[in-house]
Amino acid sequence: MNDLSLSGDALVAIDQRHMIHPLHHAQDHAKPKLFVSAQGSMLRTADGKEYIDGLSALWNVNIGHGRKELAAAAAKQMETLDYASAYAGYTNEPAIRLAERIVGHAYSNSAAVYFTTGGAESNESAFKFARYHWKRLGKPEKVKIISRRYAYHGVTMAAMSATSLPNYHKMFGPMVPEFLQVAPPYPYRWPGNGDAGHGAAEAVEDMILAEGAETIAAVIAEPVMGSGGVIVPPESYFPRLREICDRHDVLLIADEVITGFGRTGSWFAMGHFGVEPDLFTFAKGVTSGYLPLGGVVISKRLHEVIQAAPADEKFMHAATYSGHPVCCAVGLANMDVMEQDGLIERARVQGERFRAGLATLSSLPVVGEVRGIGLLAAIELVEDKRTKAPAKGLGAKVIAQAMERGLLTRVRPAADGPPASGDVLCFAPPLSTPEATLDRIVQIIGDSIQASL
């Protein structure tokens, strides 16, 4: 029988005996925060403290916490059809309706959705879609995937091999073969005076030429690098990359796991750059984290190839929970809230206001750059503004100070690159966060930086 009267300390002791956490290290989990409730943009812990959710938990609670509409949608669906397989030959109404609705908000070339349970699984699936596509077209050598340094695409084996943040590799290598990395479109850290957009796109082309276009299946790119430090590319990057992919017959995969569902002030972020991907992945914001759900949206071109496959070349990729009716019902309710509350436009307007607030901290000696788009922002810390010498270790101090002041968010630790980068403070508050709370985030971060110097 479950003992519902256990104290917070007792629960933490059980946790430490019986749970392994993501990014697990015993020292990091010596005094964990035990969350017990949440509402709007606020999280509450068992000791009665309240914190601003400065990162939408893990970039995913887009509509904010505690929306009863999503709880009601889940309960109603569980009472009606809790689970049913969505393997070929079976289907359910919530999955059908959500697929149609996502495609309706996606790109003009979008055709169909394959549902997953999260971002890493979505990217793993996208790699298989790409390889499947070329094998169906008689080009079985096109298997390699190009990603960019500072990219984060998940940490399952193939997704980890596309992720280019070394801390995720050290204890789990070797990497999956046929994954390649090139320079990112990182304007603040781009060497010399060249255009980071054209330069980074040409780095992709150089890799394609070096490896042979006949071996390259796809390029995967976050429209805005999220976990890698909220790196917003120059406007020149994606149009040039799209042209390169087309010329060399390479697919373009957009990883919209963080940027999708309103985060950047648009339903999906590639539209900011006037480019349509061949595939794009999503997760996180599709249900605002209320239930696990993700997916891959494929273009009409790829869909036609799948639909025309003979029986001996059918798409033999599967997952038990693909098209889960309860998760999809919650996804529909989540999109209802986004539309009814005008959260997409709110992300654009309040995002500009929020970044303007963060920009007032540029006078601090260690603030090298404030950047972002929509309600997605970052501050890169430096030791010297003139030389842009990376600050290392300062970010962790700032985050600890912010926590003491009632703000939770994350830092992307300094990296040796190339290019070398300082600690980056990352922000992605819920799209519904009140103006006063956004202002409070700015105040807390300013105070926390000064207290850490």
C-alpha cells in the first residue's frame, strides 16, 4: 500500500535509494528540490518555497502549469478509450485529428505525421525516415547525417551521435558511425568578419563535397540552437543551406523540439527564415509537457515515396505508444489553449519586451551578448568584453544565486568549441508568463550576476 503521509525528507531518502535520474550524479542529487505543485509560471516545493519557472521546466511547458482543460481532456479520453494500437490497420480519432491539425499549422509542403513519445525518439525516427527514403529511391549509400557543433538532438544512441556537446559522449562512446559535425552559425563567436550564415552553410557544403554527396542522407539543424546556448542564426543561413541541400540532393531535417508550438512567436520556427524543411521533428510544446508526445512531420515528397512502397519495402519502424489516444487528446487541448489565449503572438510581443529587459544588463562587465527570439533568450558570459574571453564556472554561480532568489533556469557550460564559448544562461519561460514576472526574472538575474562577481 502507498503511504501518502510521508514527509519530504522521507520521500527524498526513498528517491536516493531507488531512482536514477537524467544526468545522474549522487552529489548533484544530495539535496534535490521536491516539487509538489505548480500554477502558471510558478513551481512550489515540499518545503513551501515558490520559484519562477524560467525555462518552462525543460523548455516544454509552453502554456504554463495547471491548466485544467488539459487534465479534463486526459480524463475524458481515458474514460472513453485509454489506449489502442496505432499500428498499420488500426487508428483512433484523437491521433487522426491531431495529425491533421499539426499539418495545418506546419509548412506548405508538409503532408503527414508519425507520432513518437519525445524529442530524441523523434530525431531517431527522422534519421530512419531519411535512410528509408534514399533506399526506396535506389540510393542505399546515402546514409550519413550532418549536424552542427553545439547542437543538441537528444541522447539516445543515434541522437547522441548527432548531438555535439562532448559531456554527453564521454561515458557512452563510441558514437554511431556515419554522423558528422560542422561549424555552427554562431554570429557572436564566428571568426573574422565574415558572414556566419554563409560561412556555416558553406561548411556544410564542404563536408558534403569531402564525403561525397552520394553518401549524405540529410542535414539536421535546430532553427535556433536551444540547449547549445540559444544560438540564433543569421537570416542568410537557412536559405543558403536549403539551396545547398537541394543542389546536392540531401534532405534537410529541422529539429523543432524546442522551437515548435509557439516558442519563437510562430507555430514553427523555420518560417522565420522563409525555408521549408523536408522533415521536421517536434515534442515538448505539443502537449506543453503534460503528457509525453512527439513526432516527425514529413513532406509531400517523402510521403509519396512511403505510400508507393511495395510490401517488401514497407516502413518497418514502430513504437507501442505511437499515436497514443490520451496523449493526442491532450495535444489537441493544448493547441486549443494556444489559439484561444493568443499565446503565439504573445510569445512574439512579450519576447521582444523580455529581451529588451535582459539587454539592460549589458552594462555588467561579464555580459558578452544577449540574444534570442520569441520567448527564447540567453545571456553569454565572458571574462573580457573586448576579447570575448569565455567565462567558465561563473554561470553555475549565477544560477545558484538565482535559485536563492526564487528563479529556476539552466546554464549551458562553457565549451572549448571550436569556436570556444563562455557559460550561457538560458531562458524560456511559459508563453503565458505575466509581464511582472518577466521583469522579475530580469531583476533576479541582474542581482545574481553581480552577487557572483
